[in-house]
Amino acid sequence: MISELLKTETKDLHDRVEAKFKSHKIFTGTFSEDDYRTLLYSNYLLHDHFENKVFSLLSPNFSDKLQLPKRAKLKLIEADLKFLNFPVQSPNISVSIENEAQAMGILYVMEGSTLGGNVIAKQLTKLPQFVSVQFNYFGVYKDQTGSRWKEFKSVLDSEFSGEYPDVLKGVQTAYLLLLQS
């Protein structure tokens, strides 16, 4: 399955992103509000740069199967940043997406961050410094997070397995943007 191959082959990038954002601190109770702002802003950059491009590159067939309008998260991140009084600026980033398979690779990272974000939100709500924080972005799917991830993986595995090199390039592109942000 392409989703499992992607997970294995991009583990190093995933681990580097987690290290950059100090994810280990989430589970030790030492994750600060500044750490959270940095993490949220980097996800904002990812979605700001790619969400509309990815959605427009996916055919109506995949858009329907994935229920893309329900996967839009940019406005949720903007709301979270506004709540934290963090100024939102759209930097001029120039990274292109060449085809639909690369778009799916980028969406793999965006949806994967939502999957991980659900865990992040659950952990952070236990900490006193996050009691009043809204988790619109990281809590977007609530109790449907697992099923939304499975739906995404099903489409990826059944429809894009023959386009693995391009999907992988999309995943790498998304991770590299996160690492450079």
C-alpha cells in the first residue's frame, strides 16, 4: 500500500519535523504557548501555500470521494492564530505542484498533521497554560479523525499507487516547506 510505503520512506523527514517543533515536550507537559504558536504558524504556512492549489488540482471525482470542502483548514488555523493574538502574514513562498499525484502527496502531509493534531490537542488541553486555548485546527475532525484518515488513505492507496514517485515528491515538498518555515 502506497500510504505505508510513504510512511516508511519519509520517516526521517517526519522525525525531523517533529524534532523542529519540539513535539516531545507535548508529552512531558513542557510545551509552551510559544512552542504552540510556532507549530501552528508553520501549519498555517503549509495550508496558506498549498490548500487552494491542492484542492484545485484534484479532479472532481477525488474531490467528491475525499469530501474536500470538509478538509479545508486554513480558516481554522487563522482563527486559532487570531485567538492567540499572533499576526498572520502570507509570505511569498514559491513552490509549485506539477500534477494531481503531487497534490495528493501534499494532502497526505496536511491530513497527517490533522491526525497528529488530534493527539496534540488532547494532550495540551490537560496543561494549565492551554485551558482557554481553542483548538479549531488541531481538533477539526473531533471523534471522526480516525475515520477521515482512513477515508483519505483508501483513496490514496486505491487510486494513486501507480504514481508513487510523484506522490512521494509531493510529500517531500510539504515536509521541506515545514522544515524551512
